[in-house]
Amino acid sequence: MARRILVTGGAGYIGSHTVLQLLLAGFGVVVVDNLDNSSEVAVERVTAIAGKYGKNLTFHRIDLRDKDALDKLFASTKFDAVVHFAGLKAVGESVQKPLLYYNNNIIGTIALLEAMVRHGCKKLVFSSSATVYGWPKKVPCTEESPLCAMNPYGRTKLMIEDICRDIHRADKDWNIILLRYFNPIGAHPSGNIGEDPRGFPNNLMPFVQQVAVGRRPTLTVFGNDYSTKDGTGVRDYIHVVDLADGHIAALQKLFKASNLGCEVYNLGTGKGTSVLEMVAAFEKTSGKKIPVVKAGRRHGDAEILYASTRKAEKELKWKAKYGIEEMCRDQWNWAKKNPWGYGSPDSTS
Ligand SMILES: NC(=O)c1ccc[n+]([C@@H]2O[C@H](COP(=O)([O-])OP(=O)(O)OC[C@H]3O[C@@H](n4cnc5c(N)ncnc54)[C@H](O)[C@@H]3O)[C@@H](O)[C@H]2O)c1
Ligand SMILES: *[C@@H]1O[C@H](CO)[C@@H](O)[C@H](O)[C@H]1NC(C)=O
Ligand SMILES: *[C@@H]1O[C@H](CO)[C@@H](O)[C@H](O)[C@H]1NC(C)=O
């Protein structure tokens, strides 16, 4: 019998790419998303790209904090595991609206975990983030590096990691994989799904992309005096399709090992790239000039952050395949085909 996976936040950027890879790998997928920060169009596009596997996908517009709706879903469908993406993730907004972030991310997760317990599904893959490494004293970050959250968003990630460690400590039936993502960028090579930020983009590549298609005149680069080769921040960019495949590897691990416990894995490439290097790579691929405006450091941004990928390679047998060039190529392909994301010029600001 094919396995059935519940994917929360499956209409979002990483979620939609992961749902596609899951379908292509033969899983049955049920997506739950409140569409707060995404469009059902993403789900329709995934269905179309998946071809004959598209019929294995169903979508429910549900907020995770709606206990009754979750209960109904779990009662009607048996899930072999849950992949939990749903959450808010804008760092700056989390500083302005901490209660919104704690309410959505923490209460949403607890509601999900409680529903899982009630219905006897105790296998989970959770989207954590490299942000839990804070401002690391040593790179690359290994899974044993010290943890330190620098803002409410990061604290929600760290708290959920702790909740997961605690529930496994209390009940060994739980098997949980915490995936710490580095910086996912790019899009599916079809150019039909990708990242579609509403409002002002928080991350580099959506910003670059909006400049390239003429939606914004210039790119603001925060921080130019870091002790890096060109003064700009260094990050570990990973192609979103590689990241999505990391979830399949994690699920396979969960299904193979019955007493895995609660394990954490970095998902990155192990390579650091500066903001200016990234911009240059994108200019080369797209043939578009990206005018840069230099600005001060953003509070709480680390200087250099990249992953040690050894643990994931060894234990998940997973390794990123794509480099910066492919990331830029696919980002640009998506941007060209969908300059306004899933919306229209008047639906986006
Ligand atoms: N993109 C990154 O750079 C990055 C890095 C590290 C970790 N993450 C984590 O990965 C996950 C997915 O990120 P993404 O980039 O795809 O973001 P996204 O905003 O595109 O996707 C998140 C999805 O969750 C949904 N959602 C939010 N709250 C919900 C709720 N209460 N109930 C139901 N659905 C809800 C949103 O509508 C959205 O579709 C998030 O947990 C994020 O924190 C992302
Ligand atoms: C998904 O679709 C494929 C192809 O149509 C089919 O062979 C497979 O059994 C389906 N899987 C599930 C879980 O329904
Ligand atoms: C909404 O999703 C986009 C990606 O599609 C992301 O860039 C942005 O940070 C998200 N916003 C929130 C509040 O999570």
C-alpha cells in the first residue's frame, strides 16, 4: 500500500515543491493550508506538473489551530506521517508582532501534535531553520553547534524543536526528524511553481527577482562591513528541489528505523556565497542588471552561516545536487514566466 503523507503548509514555497517530489515518488499527499500566505493556484500547478500522479493529491483549506477541522480530517484519513511546514516566517514581522508569531507557530504546532496523538500518528518531519544557530562563532554549523534564537521567529523554531524532543522523551513511540534548512532559493525547473512573496520581500532572491522583472528599481543590501571577502553576508543557498528531496530522504529514514527517536539534520550545500556573489551570478544568468543600494546591517542577521552536511549525507544518504548557476537559472525562469507570482499586478504590493 502506498504511504499517505499529511503536508501542512503545502501550498507555500517549500511545501509546494516538496508535495510535487512526494507525488512523483509515489506517495499519496493531503495538503492542509489556511492560504494565509499562499495561493491555491500553487496546488493546482503542482497537480498539473505531477501528471498521472496529480490525482494522488488532495487539498483542504484548514487553519491548524482549528481543532475540530483537524480532528475531522484525521478521523477520515489515516496518515503514515506528517510533514509540517505551516508557519509564519518573516523575521522582521515577528519582532513587530510577536504574539501573532507565537500564536500561529506554537499553538498551531501543538494543535497538530495533539491531533496526531489522538489519532495514533507519531511520525513527524518538521521545518526548522539554520536561524537556530544564531550568530555562530564557528562555521560550518554542525547539528551539535550551540543554539541561540535572535528573534521571536527563531524562538518559535527553537521552542518547537524542544517540544519535539520532550514529547519523544515522554513517549518513545514518537519518531521525529527536525530539518534545519539553510537558504532555499530557485524554483522547479518547469518555471510553474516558485516563491511568491506578498508585500516587501524579506529574503535576497525574491527581492533580486522583483528588481529583475521591473517591479522594484533597486536591491537593498543590508550590511557591507562584515568580515567577509566583500563585506556582505555569507549564506548557504540551496536549490528548493534539493531541499524538497531532503524531505523524501527524511521520510524514508522515518519509515525504515522504528526507534529513530528525535533526530536533527542540516539541509544545506556546505558552501558559503556572499550577497554580492549571488547578485553577480543572477545578473550573469538573466542578463539583467541589478542596481544595488547599500544599507546598514539588519539587527539579528548573522555574518556567515553555512552548513556541515556530513550528517545528512551519511545518515539520510542525501546530498544537494544543484549549484548556484542552476539556482539562478530556475529562479529566473520562474520570474520570467510569472513576474507577478501567482497573482496579478493589482493583487500584489
Ligand atoms: N524559506 C526559508 O528561507 C525557510 C528557511 C528555514 C525554515 N523555513 C520554514 O519552512 C516552512 C515553510 O516555509 P516557506 O518558505 O515555504 O513559507 P511559506 O510562507 O511559503 O509557506 C508556509 C505556508 O504555511 C501556511 N500557514 C501558515 N500558518 C498556517 C496555519 N496556522 N494553518 C495552516 N496553514 C498555515 C501559509 O499559508 C503558507 O502556505 C516554514 O515553517 C518556515 O519557517 C523556511
Ligand atoms: C498514485 O498514482 C499512481 C499513478 O496513477 C498510482 O500507480 C499509485 O498507486 C497512486 N498512489 C496512491 C497513494 O494513490
Ligand atoms: C510568505 O511567503 C513568501 C514565500 O512565498 C515568503 O517570502 C514570506 O516571508 C512569507 N511571509 C510570512 C509572513 O511568512
